[in-house]
Amino acid sequence: MKIAVIGTGYVGLVTGVCLAEIGNKVSCIDIDERKIKKLKKGISPIFEEGLEDLIKKNLTLPRRGSATKANYDPELVEGECAAKAESKRLSFSNNLEKEIPNSHIIFIAVGTPEKEDGSADLSQVENAAVSIGQALAKLPKEKQDYKIIVNKSTVPIGTGDLVSKLVKKYYDGLFDVVSNPEFLREGSAIFDFMHPDRIVIGGESEKAKTILKKVFQPLAAPVLLTDLKTAEMIKYASNSFLATSISFINSVANLCEKVGADVTQVAAGMRLDKRIGKRAFLDAGPGWGGSCFPKDVKALVQIADENYTQFEILQAALEQNERQKKWILGKLFTLLPELKDKKIALWGVAFKAGTDDVREAPALKIIEELLAAGAEVLVFDPQAAENTKKIFPQVAFANSALQAADGADALIILTEWSQFKKINLPKLKLLLKTPLVVDGRNLFNVQQMYKLGFQYISVGRQWLEPKVTIVIPLNQVNQYLYESLPHIFNIDLKNYEVLILPDQIGRQEKGLLTKAKKNNVEDKMKVIATGKIGPAQKRDFALNYATGSILAFLDDDAYPASDWLKVALRHFQNPAVAAVGGPAVTPAKSGFWEKVSGAVYESLFGGGTARFRYLPTGTIREVDDFPSVNFLIKKESLQKVGGFASQFWPGEDTKLCQQIVYTLGQKIIYDPQAVVYHHRRKTLADHLKQVLSYSVHRGYFAKKFPKTSLRPAYFAPSLFVLWLLTTAGLLISRGLGRTPLIVFGSGGEILGAQNQSLWTISPLSIALAILLIYAIGLLVSVVQIAFKNRNIILGVMTAPAIFLTHVFYGIGFVVGLSTKNLKSKMRYQKKPAEA
């Protein structure tokens, strides 16, 4: 059978070569002269396993004696005995007008790229149809024999009718249009063609369908004969279903990460269901790409819209796929919040293994975002490097996977090339600057990676979370602790314990243990008497009893959100992170003055640059100073710095944070989603007393630990107090509070005006203007707080509370600045007791 294939892209070239392999004489036609020249030399312009070997083989072999799946001698068609042709089976040409008239079957296998609105661009198909009609029209009438035109391209429903109409415009001989959709998978296209699950042939002519069926007879596959439009729909429906399957399993993977399941085992269990099947598309990853799925799904959605049908499930699949592409970045940003100047190694750009196709590949989005974040990206892909360079010429490419990983701050795996699975993992760990691997293809065993010391993140597989010891220092068991414990034991994490550290084991502590036993949580909780020592010393004391590798410090008057540890622990996957902090939010059911105290800290005017510590908003960031009310730290890091500097309590966490960041060179991450709820002081007096204590320490730290405490914002309240005193001094010294500017006589007449020097008026005017600005700031805070809490009284009372907070803080800060030595009076008790 003489066959012409228009288009030597992925589908056209594979189709033409394989048709030649099963005994047909095939001419592959393309307008790209450079491509045709390469093909004539046996060089494939695309990478597909085994394709170039078949090209070379069929360029030289005659049709007779070819090796096929079955002995096949095509029947006579229109008087032509195709079995006896001696010329080579495969040829390549730019001359469509020459090749088309000599062919019995003409395959259209040109591109149908996506338009901006998601519909398929049929311009290449239309041009091919016109060219076919024009070429056939040049034949003399006596040579205008029967032709079969086959749509191999993926085209919208109704395209077959369009092709027929365009050909008829020029050619009035006998022909039929048939749809024969391809179902080739890049990376295994040769196998898929030679061993198809089914062959679909759609058309209105039984003659055409019968002839085409005989062409594919050597493949010994099931053949489905349909009408034209049904065949066109089968292709779109098949690809859309497969794409939806991947989006589905990726959604399942995301849920698995939340609940602690393993998506690979979930998929294995699903495949055992015969209704689903062992070959189901259930491999979780970074999202689907390539030349087919994205284009075909969008096209089917567009076709549905044009026919007034809502295809919500496909729209959801598209949206989920876009989110999945961001999954990798989300994981990486969690571990490396600052990517600027970081070296990121990327293994694989091709949308799947076995191909050099990077069209719609998830890796493209990843590279784009990494570059935008200022990262240095080094890429390795065994086949897709050249295609990637065309898109990102500024990106560096390595010659091997290990070369790409050498000195990298993180490694991202995006294509499942088999050579990656065989990599020397111990050597990889040594080469990476930080042994951080984000595996988008689940290539490695989780347990093995952790045993080797990698920080390893995969898709939908449970991270081996470290054990956490929650440490609660307190004087004695109280009502706040009873409020906190139900929240603690409702935490969305299994591997944790609770250390409660009272001064002594009394009646209340024993009662707590009895209640814990009754509620079956005694195995998670220890109550250990420490003696009368301070909170900082109690936290250090916990090092002797904690069995977790992460210590989570919580005040006795605070309680956590259920996902507190889940959120915080993800940052410890980055080995550079030593500690994580989160906001201490005022509980909704707090008393009035507690809410006032909380509103002071949360307001921009009251909390200033530190207000993020009290609000569950903002972005993940690195910090170098954070309070221990909501603070998680690696046990080994706390041990390395020698624990808390308890002599600086209640500011001991400042010294600790400075040592972590500037002595150990590690990171402290603030995550606004790692929330605990912290009760404030019950009265305004207690609030101000606390503020005064903190401010004295902050003033002392400004000279003791200038790296983290010598900051303009910490001086602002003191400057404010100084300005208040200056303003008052001006008013008193110049008598402006008592003497009018205008002098009146006894009869009420004006006798004159008292002269005021510019020196007196200017400073006073400035002082009063600043006070006015301050008053406006207070008013804005009142409005914001009242609106946020829907409580006018709370907003109004916050104004004097902010004012007094500034005054007390300012005074305390000055006291701290002038203090030569600051020490805590509390010491360890020699013999603690455990209950």
C-alpha cells in the first residue's frame, strides 16, 4: 500500500515509520527542509526510544521480506499490487504535489496547537486539506483514482467534515475522509503503535474503513469501527479521562500528606480493583504536561462551552493541575524561604521520561519561578537540554546528574528518568551543600533517604516527622493548664509527648495525673517537679527528660491550634533551620482587659514592628529574635548553645536567638500559621507591670546584645517619653500654661501683646504638632480595633492603654540602658522529683 503522511512531527513521524515497518511504502512529507535533510540521513529530529533505528532500517530495506508482527501481504487496492514493490519502504520529501497523487492513503498528522481561548488551532489541518485537494486536482481525469484521507491529528468534533469540504473545493474525484486517532505515549510510542490496545477507525464509508482496517491488520489488535464524529470524540475523551485521573491522584496525594497516608500504596490498592486496572494513570507527581493532555483537555472544555454544556470536572482537573505545579515551589519555599542567590539543582525538564518534549512541562514553570526568586538554577536532563535552552538560554546545564547537584542548596526531581533511580545516594549527599531533596516523582524510598541523612520530601508520602516534646513550665497546675491540655491532646500529630514542670508535686499535680490516666493520655504526659526555679531554667531542665528531637515551648496560659506542630515541623525538613516560632494570638473568649492588652500588642501603633508576633497573618520569614511562648527548637541546637541564659529572664529568649543565628549560623523561621492562643494579663496594672519588666530587659539588651536589640523601633517609646517631658518643660519654664499672650486693661481694653521669641514658639509648636500626630495615631488605632472586634468600648479603652504602654515601656527602656548588670535571683533546686 502506498501511503503519504503529511507532517513529520511526533505523531506523523512515528506513524509513517511504523507503517513502513509493517510493510507499506510510505512517504513522509514536511515543509521544513532542514528536518527532511536530516531524516534522509537517518537522523531523527525528535528523541523517541527506537525511532531512529527504525528510520535507518526502513530507509534502506525494500518492502518485500520485512519483519512484521504477522505475515502480511496487503491486498490489491484500485489495481495496484502493493506487495511486489521493490523500492525502499520509507522516504522523506518536501514535494507534496509529487507524493500525494501517487498515494492511495493520505494521513494528515500536522499540529493542532492551542489558541488563547483554549480551542484547537486548525490552520495546519486546513492548509493540508487545501494542499491535498490542489495536488489531486492536477491529475488527469483518467488517473484520478480513489483516495482515502485520514485525520491522524487530534482535532475537534466535526473536523472530518471540514476536511472533506476543503478537498472537494478543488478535487472532484472519488475520496473519503476517515478519522484514525492516535494513542501514542511519548517515551513508548513505537511499542504503543506496534502493540495497540485498540485501533479506532471512524468514517461514513464502509469501503474506506475496510481498507484502512486491512492496513492495520498486521498489528493484530481490536478494531473499533465508528462514524466520523464518534472517532474524533474518542480521542478527546480518552486523553481528558487520563488527565483527570492524574489530577485525581494528585489531589489524593495532597490529602495523604495531611492525614499521614502513602499515596503510592493507595494507588497500588486502587489498581488491584479490576474496574480500575493495573495500568491506571495513578502516579502522583508535579502535574501533567506534554503536547496532548493540556491542549486536549482545554479543547474539550471549549467544545463543551460552544455546545452549551458545562464540563466542570475537566475545568477542575485543569485548575488542580496548575496548583500541583506550584506544589514543588511551595515545599521549597517552606524549606528555603529566601531563594535569592541559592543554587538549586534540577533533575529533568521533559514532561515525562523517554522523550525530549518539554511542551507544557511542569519543570518550565518551576524554572521560571526559581529565576524570578533570584535563584541560580543548574539543570540536567539526558535528552531535553537542547529544547530547554531554547526557552531558557540564561540557565546553566550540567553534563550529569551529579555535576548538577555539586554544591547545590537543594535538589528538585521533576522527570522520572531511570538513571536518576540508580544514582549513588551516599555520593549525592556528599556533593549537595545541603542534603535537601524535593522529589516530585517519588523515585526513592523514604526510610532509606532518612537513614542516609537526607532531608527528603516526596509527593503524597508521609514525612517521617521527628518526635516532639512539648514543654510547659509553671509554678503549679492551674485552670489555664486544664484549658490547654484538651487542645494539646487534640493536636494533629501522633509522635509527641508533654512535659509539665511544676515547682513541686502537690495535690493539684496528682489530680492532674489521675485525670490523665482516666482519659488514657498518661503515656504521653509526664509531670516532673523542678523546685522553685524560673521558666527559663525549667526549659533547660527539660533537656534531661525530653525524648523528642524537637522541643516545643508553650506557656502554661497558652494553648495550641490543632495543626500547630504540623505547620511548624515542616520547616525542620530544612537542616539549616534550628527553630520555628509562630504568633501568640489573644483567645476570643478572653476577659475585657485581656482583650485590651492583646489589642495593644496587635495594633500597629502599640505593637509596632513586633505586632506580627500576635497576629496569624503575614508571610513566612527569617527572624533573629522571638519569644519562647510559641517556640520550637531542635534539641541538639539548644544543647549546643548551652540552653537559655536564665539570668536574663524574662528576656532570655533574646540571647538564645542571637546564639542560634549568629553563633551557630542556623535559621529561625517565623510561620504565621503556627498558631497558639495566649492569655494576656487580667488587669491593666498587670499588663503595665509586664511591659515595664520586658522594657527594662530590652533596654539592657540594646547595649548587651546590639545585633538584635539595638534597633530604632525599640527606642521609639523612650523618645516619646522624652518628648512628653520636653513639652511639659517648655510649658512650665515659659509660663505658657498660665500667662495669656494678649494683655487686657482693667476696663477690658487691650493694652498690648506679650512678646514671644521664635526660640520659644518653634520648639513648642513642633512638640504640640507631634502630640497631635500621636493623638491621630491613637484615634486610628481606636477605630481599627473597634471595627475589628465590633466593640466600641474595647477600641476606646485601648487608646489610654497604648499611651500608658508607651510611657511605661519608654521609662523601663531607659532604666535598662542605665543598668550595669541584670541577673535573675532564681536558682536550680538540687533534687527534682518525678511523678
